[in-house]
Amino acid sequence: MNAPLTLQQQDAAYLARLGDRVRAWRGANGMTRKSLAAASGVSERYLAQLEGGQGNISVLLLRKLARAMGVTVDSLVREEPDQESSGRRVALIGLRGAGKSSLGTKLAAAQGVPFIELDAEVEREAGARLGEVFAMYGQEAYRRFERRALERVLRTHESVVIAVGGSLVTDPDTYRLLLDNCRTVWLKARPEEHMNRVIAQGDMRPFEGRTPGRAAALDEIRKLLADRDRLYARADVALETSGRSLKATLEDLKSKAKT
């Protein structure tokens, strides 16, 4: 049996939950820390401390912050962890353009937990951008960084929504680690929708170095989906996102993210 938390540890956990709620709200609403600081009158430096679990915020400052966010003070400061999120990890898998980031940020905000892009954690682990990681170290090294990043996220977050890179499923050990420790949701979409979303993002990275042209890129998406279909299908649940609004898909995702 785990030893009870000391008062200091309880305080630290409470501040961490408060910071997670503010950070999750910003992510879901597309607001930068600088913008929230300007809207609330709370300094950007202080917001950074608060989101990092280090803020000892006054009642008046907290009220200003809640007003700027359009939420109640109670929703930020309640003692208990957010319902249905305690000890809960949700991982979103699928090919690029499936909606992992847009849906993940909103799911995390709804659950009051952090949202983490695993690719960003890989860059943090490697100390370089993804393109540089591949160029300098190669695919095998990237997989090692990815594994270490996932291990760190799992070690430091009992409740979190994680968006993972589309190719993680091709690494058996890392994928097994994800499946064993998260509720996994495969976000599916038709090849054409994957293509349109990637183009809208202005990011053709997954198809760089291949035969140019939209038709060739679309064929590549079809091939990737066919090659990985059985791997993605190992997820706990699948969610079709094609031809659906973000709001409707999010409601389904909230339901499927539950056990």
C-alpha cells in the first residue's frame, strides 16, 4: 500500500492540477499565454509559474484569471481531481491529418488534464527538431528518442491526453508500452480527407522525398493506411472522423475515451 501524501505533497499536487486546468483551457481555446496574461491582467511570468505548478495565486488574481477564461473560480480551485480523469491516460493514434491535435486539445480541456504532442517531447528529448533528428541520427535513433519520451510522459502523468506520431505503431515495443498504459483511440479518416487536412496545415513532411504531385501523395497515403491498418486496429476503439464536424466528433471521442 502506498504511503499517504504529506501535506507538502498534497499542496504540490493541488497546484499541479490548477496549472493543468489553465494550460488545458488555453490549448482548447487556442490562446497563447501572452494573450491570456493581457486579458486577465495577470503577468505572463506568473502564468508560466502557475501552469508549471509553482504558483501560489491570490484570490483576487484567481478571480481575474477565471473571468478572462470565462469559467468559474470553483472549476479551477476544486480540491478533487476532475471527474473521470484521475489516473486516466488517453492516447490518440492515426495517420497525420486524422485530427489528433485538434481533437486532443479539446478532449484534454474537457477532462481538465494536460495535452501532450509526443513529437514535441521527442524534440525535447533529442534537443533538435524532428527533421534534424532524422538527418543527424537516423530512424533507429529517432525510435530510441521516441521511446524515452513516451516513458517520461507515462512516468510523470497519471492523467493526460497524448497525440502520438503516426508511425509509432510500427515499433512493436513502444506501441506495446502505449497500449498497456493508455486507453488508445484510432482516429480514422478517408485518404482524401487526410490529404486535404495535411495540405490545410501547410505541412507535406510525411511525403517529402517522394514523387511530387497531389495524385502521388494521395497514393502514398493510401499505401500507408493499408500498411498500418492492422496495427492501428489494435487500438482499444476506433473513431471515424470523415465528413463530420469537430463538435460531433468530439462528443463521440469523449464517450469512446471512457473505459
